[in-house]
Amino acid sequence: MTRDWTRDEDQVVTVTGTAENAKAGPLLLIDDTHPIFLTGIPEWDDDTAGKQIEVEAIVRREPALPAPDHADEKEEKQGTAGGRDQWFLEVQSFRVI
């Protein structure tokens, strides 16, 4: 089950998982199935990527897609405007465990 980050928004949390690099940037793979993107670091280095880590971070949320442009009715009908929020962790510190 995916974690509900709502109650943790703008709070400092400690989370463990596997450090992974993706095209969009570094992420933490929680329970080997639930990725969450990270900010505050450019990418995991070779000594950290693929390892279990503990991250202390602030939970943040932002829109996953651009805000709707009401002038473009076709875009609205396709459901490409607006949408779910994207959660990410703003890394304060981390350590390999």
C-alpha cells in the first residue's frame, strides 16, 4: 500500500529504503515498490546507489502536472491539465545502513 504523506506535509520525517537514480533524479524506493523523488541532492553516488539508506527529509508536495489552461478546451477534455499532487522528500541528511 502506498504511504499517505498528507499528515507529514512540511514535517521532518525519517524514512528508510533503497537509494536509486532515475532520469528525473534521485529517488528512494520504499518497501522495494514505492518510489518517492528527492530534492536537495543531484544524484546518488556509486557508493550509495543500490544500498539501503536512512533519509531525514522534509515532506513536500507540488502539482504533478501544469495548472489547467482554461483557454484550451481540448486539453481539459483529455484530462491532461491539473491532476494529482506529487510528493517528494527534501533531503536534510542521509546515511547508509
